[in-house]
Amino acid sequence: GNSVTQMEGPVTLSEEAFLTINCTYTATGYPSLFWYVQYPGEGLQLLLKATKADDKGSNKGFEATYRKETTSFHLEKGSVQVSDSAVYFCALIITQGGSEKLVFGKGTKLTVNP
Amino acid sequence: ETGVTQTPRHLVMGMTNKKSLKCEQHLGHNAMYWYKQSAKKPLELMFVYNFKEQTENNSVPSRFSPECPNSSHLFLHLHTLQPEDSALYLCASSLRAAEQPQHFGDGTRLSIL
């Protein structure tokens, strides 16, 4: 079936550290891939997306590249800030049974300390 | 401010109570969603409405009853819930079903006693 696997959290980093949150997927067909972010006490917000192989999504210093050969969409940021503390969700959208479904990973909690 | 407002933000109820969660969006979207977010589990899609019609029920128990009177409002009626139903319930909307991005509300934190 279609699924998304994220690295287990929580992840704790110091400010200005490099961030990688791994995400791999299993899907029939060619999904679009997304990263959502959930700040404390809030709902999810779309952070970035990629719709085809080798696309790179980027936003707010975060990047992720759609790697079809490794079925991955790892999230990276070169220098994290305290304000990046949140839960990050990898997701894919796949067409199934004539309708499109959004499938989320379990989320990875990131804490950035000053 | 995401344009999607959920009320109440917090709700504590007993297993025999009946309550409703409300979601409202003023984004001109035509699709609305209910999600359940439990600790250490993937976000679970519960229901999808597209142009007021329910297009998806993801095997949700009948103690959860959605209602979509118009494209801007979505309700989730709750009755005889179980302790395992305690979770954060998120509402989202998008221009059309399954289109991205989905805009999420801040959620209702539900606790079942």
C-alpha cells in the first residue's frame, strides 16, 4: 500500500546546527510529496512540496529533493533557529480508486535550543 | 491566521455526553476535511466533503457523525465516545478535494473521561 516513513524523533539540536529529517515512501504510481510543519498549539501548515522526480522544494531555508531512485524526500536546513521548533510531517498524495488521498507520516518533533 | 477556525479549542466530556466540534473557513474553498491526530500515530483522515457532499469516510465509527451544511462550515457530532477517542481533531480545507495546499485549523483538543 501507500505509506510514509519518517525518522523517529524527537530530534534536539542547538541553534545554527544542520538539520536532516529522513522521509521515505512507498507508493504505487508517482506521488506528489510534501512537508508540513505544526508549530506548538497550531494546525499543520504546508512547508514545501515537490511534484515530480528530481524536483526540489524549498521554503524558509528548508529544502527537500524528490528522489525517485531511493523513494526519499529528506528535509534539510543548513542552520536551524529556535523558532524552527515544531513537529514536521512528511506526506504524499496518491491517486487511488479514482480519488486522491493524502497520506501522512507519524511526524518528527524538532526542538532547537539556544 | 490560516483562515480556518475551529471551536472549541479544548473539550472535556464524559463517555455519555453529546457534543459537537465546529469548523469554519472563509477562504472560498469547496473541500473540507476532518483529521484525528493521536500521539505517536500518523495523522488519520476521517472524512472528506467536496461541495457539501461526503466523498470519503475512512472507516470511522458511527459515534462520530459529520455534517456539512455548506462549503464554509463543517461539524463533527460526538456521542458515546470512548477513552481512545481522546486526541486532537483537526479540520482542513482546500480549493477542491485532495488539492494542495490544505489549510488547517488549530484543532480541538478532546479529552474523554
